[in-house]
Amino acid sequence: MRDLDGREERKDAMTPQGGNDTESSGATVTTLAGRPEVLSSDGRGATTLSPKGQRTRQRLLTAARAVFERDGFLDARVVDIATEAGVAHGSFYTYFDSKTEIFRSVVADVMSLVWHTRTSTDGDPDLSPYQRIERANRQFVRVYRENGTMLGLMEQAMTFDDEVRQLRLMVRQRSVERVRLNIEQMQKEGTVRGDLDAFCASSALVSMVSNFVYFWLVMGEGDYDDEAAVHTLTQLWASALGMKID
């Protein structure tokens, strides 16, 4: 099988110069920090690495992100990632099969942040429903501002990498489902309109926020003040549901 940059993927475990830090090899299931499970290559034997191996793998992930953000996916090279991480070129293949695989792992880490932002205010008893939406929108804007380059690369990679596309779709579907459940609960409580289809409303609202922030912070459409954007998104969200605005 060939990597997305046209080179042959490495399926053989290579021993790094200076010793092998892995205890086993093979693909694992990426779990977004206890959140959505995504079938994604997570590097060779990521769960059975020695402490030294874990540190080396993390250095490679950090280096890969820097190289991808600097050069883009197509122009990034494994040798540049290894150099950035301060490891031998051959050592890379102890932890990842290819440039594509490490890119997927970096994307999974970033999407974990996005998912955590979507759920971090759920059930907070000290916040009203409106305040929870406002805080979630504020945190979502912050995460996009801090990770916009990688999120932009992820959107590009979705066009040619099915695994990245499935990861993106899964996080969206989980986000829509979470919002749907919240809307249904508020409908039972009589705090939002009961005539709305909760699933359709949740899908539309998630799309509104995600697309607005993507075109703003990744595509450079508009130069909005962060708080003004958060306030507007929250007002639109609450108004669409017929929610009492604090």
C-alpha cells in the first residue's frame, strides 16, 4: 500500500538506532480521550510502549504537527519530521507506518480538543442553559483560533483520506447527538420550543457554529471581535430554540 504522498508504506517494524523502545507492534483503536472512539491508526503498539518509547512517540507527534503546519501535508516529509523530533529517520517507523498515519494521529488529537470543548459545560449546575451555550461557543472559538492551521489541513485531507473523513464525521455526529439530547431535555422542561424537530435543529445549529468559525478563522472570511462573534452565535442559537435569553 502506498502512502498519500506516493511512497511505499512501511509495514515492517524497524528497530531504532540505539535500541527498540516498543514491546509489540500493530494498529490500535484511537479513543479521543475517553470520548468518541474512532477507528484510526494510532502508531505501532502505542499502548505498550516503554516510558522512553512514549516520550519518543510524543516528540514525533509534536514535531509532525510543527512540520505539517509549516509545510502542509503534501510537502511534509518523514525525514523532516524525524529531524524536527531529533530522532534518526529509521526510528520514525518504529512508531508510525507512514506520514499518513502520523497525520491521522495528530488530527485525532486535535479533534479530541474540539470534542472536549463541545462537552465541557454539559450539566454544569452553576450555569443556565444560555450560559452553557455561551461558554461552549467561547471555548470553541478559542480552540479553533489555537488550532486553525491543523483544522484547515484536516478539512483538505478529508477530500482524499477516508479515515480522516470518518473521524471528522464521527465527531460531528456525536456533537449533533449531544445537542439533540439537550434540546429534547429542555423541550420536556418547557424552556424551549416544543414544535421543533430536535435532531434537525441540533444538526442546523452545530453546522451554523462550525461553518461560521471555520470560514472566519481558517479561511479568513471576516475580521470579527471574538466576544462579538460569541455573543451573536449564542443569541442566534437561543433565539432559534425560543430560549429565554439571560
